[in-house]
Amino acid sequence: MKKWIIGSFCVLAAMVLFIELFIPSTLVVSSVEMTRCKAAAAFPFLSDEGQWKRWWPDSSQRAGFHIQRLSYQAVDIGIRNGGQTLDSKMNLLPAGSPDSSYLHWETQIHCGWSPADRVSNYFRARGLKREMDGILGQAGLFLDKSENVYGIRIWEGSTRDTLLIGIRAVQVGIPTDQDIYAKVTRLKQYVAEMHSRQTGDPMVNVLPMEDRRGTYRLMVALPVGNRIEGKADVEFMRLIPGKYLITEVRGGPGTVDKALSALKDYIRDYQRTVMAIPFQVMVTDRMQVADSAQWVTRIYYPVM
């Protein structure tokens, strides 16, 4: 009987010692997720509870979390867990890749001094860790896609069309589709006259003139299969096949303007250097398709 009591006491003492050694009085709970998104672009989605529903769809789960304070690329988040409110901090940290960042989220759980409390809080911490990992995983998947962050899919590439013929013009008022396609028709006629061939869709660029209010510079170009000498209003151009940020959108002029604005935001966030003015490729023939909602436009922004 004494041996059984002594044995039980030894086992209990060993358990208490194990808990004291391996479950500290304060547990640090942290989660890390890498995302292919710069911190400057990711922060607005993490620091605004109104944006959480876009990447954190479970509204019942979101109810246990709320923003307490904001600081530079960091969000203090209160967590209601097991009847307690825990303070936590989510930081956006630079990653090894220049176009990525780390999401780091950390909190602490005070386990108390009694072995029973420490064991109970240890399992609470493990459950909270799984929850935090799941939340950051959803955030990372959302931020990985440029269409979620900027509203358009953006990729980097080049162009196969390097030989062009084009027409430049200056006119009062924003050039209409009729203005643009009149020049496209002229270029197509010139291609036929020179026994060449068109190798791609028409390109266009419209820029307001800073020194002449309400006046615009218009350039329309066609890719061709060989070098063609210019004549009169038609000139030969060579496009440098460098790096371009590229997107493709469906819709009218308003959609294109939003895409251009989003590309500028992307360039700012990723600190890219603009090498030249962007241009649009009119994939859809606007004269043949009346519904502007069906127009497809590809935008190229030359950058370094």
C-alpha cells in the first residue's frame, strides 16, 4: 500500500515538474504567413475592419477580433478568447523578395501558476494558434492576387510587336473612337499600299497637353511585319521590347481609366521606375462592337 502511495506521489510530482519545466507561466502564440504583396499595398486591407470581410469571410469568427490601435505597418488587435481579451499585434515585415512581405501576428496568454491552469491554457493557446494560422492563411491567399488588391490582374512581360507605323496628331477635345479609327483605317490602307501585313491589334495613346488646356496629343499605331518607310502623315516607329506591366480589362473608357489609375498605384507601391508613356492595345474593334461593356483593352506600362 505504501509503495502504491509513494509511486502515485512520484508520478504526480513528475507531472507537476514536467508542467513547470515545459509550460511556462506565459505562452507566446505567433503565426507567420508570406504573401506576394508589398506591405504598403497590404496594410489598407488589414487595418480596416470594413475590408476584413473581403479576405476573412466567416463573419461569426470575425466577431471575436477587433482593431485597437494602428501604427506604421502594424495593427493592434484585441482577441476575445476563453472569457478574456488578449492584446495582439499584427506586423507587416519585409521579406527577402522585393515584391513580398511577411504577415506576423503575435499575442501572449498568461497561464497562471497552478498546474491545472497551465495545462488548460496550454490547450487554449494551441487552439488559438490554429485559428490565427487559418486567418493569416486566408489573408495571404487574398493578397497574393493583384486583382484583389488593385481591382485588375497585373503581370510583367514584353511585347512581340516592335515594328510599327503610326500617325501623330494634336486636336482640341478628347479624341473620339471615330477619330482614332479614322487613323487606323488610314494606316491599314498604307500597309496594303506598301505590300506589308498587319501583325497585331491597333495601339493608341492619348495625352492632355499641359501648356494648352483642352488640347490632346493622339498617337495611333499598327504593328507590321517588316520595316516600312514613312510617307506624309505616316511614320515608321520601333518599339523597344523592354519590361512592361500589363493588364487586360473589359469595358469602356471609364474602365480603362480605372485600370490606368490602378497601375499607377501599383508602380508607386512597388517603387517601379516609369520608362515611357503607357499605351493601349484595342483588342476589340470598337466600330464593329457597339456595346462598350464588351470592349477588351490591353494596357502596357513600360517600367524598370
